[in-house]
Amino acid sequence: MKSYDHKKIEKKWQTFWDKKKTYQASNKSKKPKYYSLIEFPYPSGDGLHVGHPRPYIGMDVISRKKRMQGFNVLYPIGWDAFGLPTENYAIKTGKDPRVVTKANTDTFRRQIKSLGISFDWSREINTTDTKYYKWTQWIFLQFFKKGLAYKKRMMINWCPKDKIGLANEEVINGACERCGTTVEKKEKEQWMLAITKYAERLYKDLDDVDYLPQIKLGQRNWIGKSEGAEIEFEISGLGHPNRIKVFTTRPDTIFGATFLAIAPEVAKKLTGKDFGIKVDTDRENKEKIGADTGLTAKNPASGEMIPVFVVNYVSADYGTGAIMGVPAHDDRDFEFAKKFNLPIKQVVAAVSKSTVPQETPRDGVPHVDRDAVMCIVKHWEKDEYLCLQWRNHPSIHSMVSGGIEKGEDLIETGKREIQEEAGYTSAKFVRQIGGFSFIYFYHQMKNNNTLARFRYLYFELQNGEQVPISKEENDKLITFWKKKDEVYEFLSIVERDLVWNGFLGKIKEATYTGGGLLVNSGKFDRMESEKAKKEIINFVGGKEKVTFKLRDWIFSRQRYWGEPIPVINCGECGLVPVPEKDLPVELPKLTGKMKNYQPTDTGESPLAHIEKWVNVKCPSCKGKAKRETDTMPNWAGSSWYYLAYCMSKKGFSGSASFENWKLQIENFRHFMPVDWYNGGNEHTTLHLLYSRFWHKFLFDLKLVPTSEPYMKRTSHGLILAENGEKMSKSRGNVINPDDIVKRYGADTLRLYEMFMGPFDQTIAWSEEALIGPRRFLERVYNLQYKIKKNKKYSEFEVEKTIKKVSFDIENMKFNTAISTFMIFLNEVGKLDFISRDVYEKFLQLLSPFAPHITEEIWFNLGNKNSIHLSIWPSFDENLIKDEEIKVVVQINGKVRAEMMIGVEEKEEEVKNKACKNSGILKYLAGKDIKKVIYVKNRLINIVL
RNA sequence: GCCGGGAUGGCGGAAUUGGUAUACGCGCUAGUCUUAGGAACUAGUGGGGCAACCCUUGGGAGUUCGAGUCUCCCUCCCGGCACCA
């Protein structure tokens, strides 16, 4: 009887699978395809740590299951190898980045192979391979030819340490994403990709893909679509007539616009003056700064003349660079208006609906608009406030309130209501609180739906003098005095926010940014704000307009280790694309004098100094010309790599041309789209968005068969070091999978990584916990010596296991799948025997998680073909069904007994059984059963 | 500040989505076997109580026959965004 020796087993089967090409996908297969994808790694010099394989193992489990379910599975891998760390390391050590990359990929490949992941290694790609990047350059040329790749002089984010320009997405809190150095602004001519042209489609097509909700949301927020309007304001003060166009998402608030705020650049253009105001990107310092331009604008809705300010919180490159300042309904405008003493005018008021069912507005009754007041009344001695409760509706908690009668002003109404409802005669008006708000309710006495527009008045009683209250009011109302901090709890929800926010100061003085009904807006008063948006745009002659936050993608880097941009700069012809036949534009070899490829402080690419490489003939006029010396960002190669995996070897290696690409479309059609793509959340607004953009572009050129590259996107959690920190070489806390594979075996590592916690959750590594999965595998291994021939032991358990494990894998609930295996094993352990049939099914279920040990046992049992190409077990619902089932008996919701019932037993019988149950009788003695609730085959609850 | 996600034994985590809270694993305790064990196996293991029972899913209220799960308020943790009009 051999014991489990992972070292022997794992090597042996890895070689076997390699030789038998077990995991190779076919471009010709008649089976249905399944394309599962992980983000190909960046082969850093640090080697693999145990966090890297987590997504590979997860998708491996899914891929292996799909393979066993009869799919032609494509599960490829490659290397995203261009990039800064390699280049920096190469410069530091005086090596060629090609040599460094080779060494790193060799290490990564060896490490990943030792884990027994079912990658199709025959399709391995490397973005730094000239065969690969000639296609990257070719795709770039298509962008260029369509005018979507263009050059632009602009301020860029410059990292002084890496000496490289960064895309907006690569700047985190004003610092370089890679090295943490504070970025500077530098003016430079840059290559841009016009991703904004695809903003709407990138946004909208998210509807059609199955990404995790937070991933969709992340992309949507990043694209930042906002629907609004452009509205023109006439301005005077320039000496000639002029207009300023503003962008707003809230045209419904235009009557509340009490100033215009414009960006410094816009102000300069308009007036020729520099006001010394700068838009600060610093996140810490957000104080509103501004200056009066001396201009005035005419509010096109109200006709009011309003001042124009130049401010530091409106940027020139979003919208129109000008906004209308509506302090009552925008926090920033509010802050600015406070500082500059500008008027704050409420034009939208919230509508509350009564929470009392009898007061819910109903159909078929008249609608009535009313003006009303609510009075906050302070006690004459104590710090207490007058509250009311309706006798017949005890749930309505309110304060003194009532409608304004003809000829009355607000204060008169307030005083009258205080006297009528509470009898007090000495109320002194102090001030009005807040603005308008609406309450919409069914008026029971008057049988109509009332829309009451409330204002809030604060009164103080001078003394306790009272007149008698009418019988009618007395029957209706109870009055209370409540302390300040009790008022909020006491009030019904409808009144709560309105009274509290304005008066008791729990929430600071603030704007109301929600929707509601318009007030102070002339003929639009009482109109619903959504409807008012449209009508007001028309009224002021504005135009509906959609704006995006997304900016064009800064696509050039001034470094050596990237794909050269395949364009030639000719004095005569301008920017000329490198002809297809001349692709790839290879990076100059680093020999002899060309060894110096350090980045420069000037922001010029190091390639610019390599004259032999730079100086070329113009492909068009044959005159003297120079190559573009910028290279592409490392996001370029990863924007289409999932297509490269599908290509035929020959087509991939052949020359880059339209014809050769078109020959590949058949292969793309075979495998695309990717069925399931798992990757890191950090790429939501980077790689994932970029590659969707490239794919859509290729789709428009009819070069790929689908408009979206990925059908389904999920993400995995990080693995942290045992102390909860991020794993990194500099922290010295890296766990190398090599050590784990050596000591425990790849299968144990795989099982542990899937078992340690939910797949999508960040989790700390625990060396201690590894032993659990290892013990489990040993017990699985020893089970092969416990086979009892021709006996069907544990059939029931294995059927249940099939069902649960199949479901869990599809839903990435790997941890509970493994716990199901353990439960199964614990059950079987009690019997001490297992039937071969059941054991084989169990091994098949386990094989995606632990491919080596299961293959070993599978062959030990006499099978002649790989377990990984066997047919995934199916389960029989009938075998899973129990004859008898345990139900719980509760008394008042507390578990008091358990009992067995037949599966089909009727409700009545079960109830009777429960009431006669010996454990239950003592609780029933002398009590009446009020109610019995039966949840079929689960529990019965007796309410006393 | 805004938007997401979360808080369950000593630890990692389960919970059929409103129906027996703490599955599974680690650790711990006791025992068996061992020259020995930081191995393996067996049993036990949320807290309190002699017990019947009681308490327990970050805190507080609520809805419900029944709440880890739903609603409201609060505290803390982790991610993303950041003057986007």
C-alpha cells in the first residue's frame, strides 16, 4: 500500500499531459467552443508569488469542468512583457531588456507549469515578440488611417522619476501609479487615441454583457455620461453683445441661477484679462476662489441680471467651461455663494407623501393646491416644543399646522392655528425657517387629494396663557411638550426631515439637490422637475446635450521598451504611416554605441538619439524623413491579445496585412467572444475599457465578428501576506509557490487557494491552514485501498455532491464546493468502504481542483484515458430525494423539537404530529394555539 | 464629501436568499497508537448555568409567527471616485 507522494505524481502527469496534448484547443473542432481567459501576467523579476495563481486556478477549475462537459475549451496564456519595471531593471543592471524578459518569462513559465494548470501552451504569446507587435503596430495604423490616432500638443502628467508621460488613469492621487512620485505637468506633443468617439457605445453596450455589477458601475462612472443641456446667457459689459454657453444637468433650476461661473481660460478668452485664478487639481485644497469679471449676464428664464464670476472650480475642458450658479441646489455653488454673498434662491421643493394608508392619494377625487404653514412653537419657560398627535391616527406625529385662509399672511395663520389647536395666545413670531416643501395627501374630511405647499415658522410663547380649545379640536388632537432631542424621534417621517433639517440643526445648512416640484419659477411653479427640465430647455432656447467625463487616451510614452509608433515624420508630406509591408518597425538592437537608452529629462524618447534608426526615407516622397520616436504604452499589447490566441500559427507569424488578418476571421469566429474573463478589479477602467474600445473599432472595420470581446467578466480577490500586508519583494513577505509545491504539492496549494475563502474576496495567506487540504488529499488517496467491489455505498451522498459541486463551480463558490467534498469524505469514512463507481464519480468531481492526484488514482483504478477527458458526472434527482425528512418544531419561533415526517405528508398530518410530539406537549399545556405556520419539509411554528 | 462592498466562535469562513445560526477547515482539549512527536486516528469544542433553560451574527430601533438575511438610524473597516456642473 503506497502512500501519497506528491513529488512523483505531479511531475509524472504534467509530462504525460504535455505529451498527449491533453489541453490543446482545436481551431477545427465540431464540439461547442468555450473560451476562458485570465489576464496574462506581466513577468516581473520578482517571480511568481502565491497570489498570482489564484485566478489561474479558479478559471482552471471552470475550464476543466467545461472540457469534461464536452466543450472545445480554449484556455490560453502568454506574457504582457513590455513595460517599465523590466526596462528600469535592465538599465540598472546594464542588461538588454530582451534578455531580462526572456529570463523572467522562463521563470514564470516554469512556476506556472508546476501548478498543473490546463493552459494550452501551444498558443503562448509574448507582446515583445516582433511577430506579435507587428500586429499591434498594424492595428495602430488602422486607428491612424481612420483619424482616431492623432497628435496633440497638451499638458501631460509627467513622472520625473520614471521620466514618462502618464495617462489620466495612471495617476493616483496626483502621484505616479507605479512609483508613487508626485506627477508634474509638462507641455508635450502626444499621440492620442480617440476613445471618446466610442464613449456612448462603451457605455450603452454594457447592458448586453454579463459583468459583475460593480465592474459595470465602475466603467459607467469612469465614462461618466451625463445628460443635460447647453443654454446661452446674453452678457453685457464687454462693449459688444456676446453670449456665454453653459452646460447644466439641471435646467429645471435655472430660475435659481443667481450668477454665472466660468473657467479661468474661458474668462481670459472672453475678456483678454487674466484674473489670477487657477483651477487646482490638488485634492486637499478645495477652497472656492473666484473673482468678479465685472460682466453681467441675463438669466434667460427670469430675466434677472446676474454677475459673472471667474472661479477655480469650473474646468475649461469639461462641458462648455461655464456653468450657471444655482446655490440653492448645488453644493459647490452654495459654498461659493456663501463666500461671495450672492443670493440663494430656492426653486425646487421636495414632495413628501403621507405614510398613513388612509391619507395615500387616491384616484377619482378632485385635486386641490393649498398653501400652508407649520409652526415650531417653543415653551415659555423650558426648552421644549409643542407636538401634536391625532387621536384617531396615533401614528401621525406632527406640529401645529394649517392652511392659509384668504387675506391672511403667514404669521397670522401661524398664530391662529396655535390658538385653535393648542389654545395658546402669546405666540411671538421669531423667524421663518428654510424654504418651501410639499406634502401630498388624501384629505379625509374634504375628500380630495391635497398638494400642500408648506413654509415653516418659528414662534416662542411668552407665557402659558390659554383659551379653551373647541370640542372639535380637542377630540381630534393630543398635545405634548417634547425636549429638543426628542422631537426628531417623535415626528413622523414626513415632517421629520423638513422640520429638523431647517431648525434643529442636526444636518448643517445645506442645499437640496433632489427632484420635486418647482417654486419661485413663474409659470413653471408646481411642475414636476423632470418634466420642467424639458420644458425649460425649450423655453430658454437651449439644446439637449450629453457630456462624458471620459477623455481621449494619451497613447505615447517616451521610453525604449515598448512598441515603436509606426509613423514617419516627413517635412514635405507630414505624418506618413509606415507601409504594411515594412512592419514590424523593430526596436533598434542594443549593440555597440546604441547601448544608451535611458529616458531623458526633456521628455524626449531615448530612441530619438539613435540616428541610424531615426533617419529614414519618406515612404511617400522618398525624401529625408524621421521616424516617430515615441513608443506605445504597455496597454497596447494587451488590448487585442485575446484575439492573438485564436489565430493560426501560420497566420500569426505571416506578414501584417489586411488580407492576412482577414484570413484569421474564421478563427475568431470559431472562438470569439471570450465566454468568461476573470481578472483584477484594478483594470476595470484601464485594460478592460481599452480593449473593449479596440475591439469595437476592429468590429467597425469588420475585422472581428462580435461587437464586444468578453461575454462575462468576474474578478478575484488579492492574497495578502500573513500579517495582512500586500505581498512584495520590498516588504520581504513574499510566499513563493515553489516552496509550497515542494513541501505540500501543487494539488494541496490549488485546493487551499480555492478553499481559503470566497474567490472574490481579499484574504491573508495562512501557512497553518494549508495542512487541512493536505490531510484531505491523503484521505482521498487512501480511499483507493478501501474499494469494495460490486457494492453501492454512499450513492446517495455522491449524487448530492455532484449537484452541489456542479452548481458551486459555475458560481465560483469554490470554497463551499471543497467543503462539500470534505463532508462527503467524512460520511464515507464512517462506512470504511466505498464502491468503485461512487469513488470514480467523486474523483471526477475533484479532478478540476486536484488534477494530479485524481489522475494518478484514476489510472491506478485501471482507467486507460485521462480523467480530465472523461465525462462530467450527471446526477439523478430521484436518487437525491429523501423518503423521510427532518422538520423542526418551533413554539413562538423557538426550536423546541425535531421530528421525522414523510416527504409527501400533508400539512394537517404534520401539524397533528407536531402537537402530539412529546417534547412539545409540555409547552402546549393550558395554552391556546393561536396560529400554526408550516413551511413544507422544513419547519412548523406553533404560535401561542 | 460621493458611490460601492463588508462586520458572524480563538482564526479563515458556511447559511438552500425570510425558515434549525456557527457547515467545512485551522487551532485548542482529552484519549488511542507510538521510543518519541510539531505525525496519524477517535471524541469534544460559541457563551452562561448543577439543571430546566437563557443569551449570541458591530450597536440601537422597526416590520414579521419567524430576521445574520428586509427597513430606518449610528459606529467601525476595506475598495473606487473626487470640484465632472
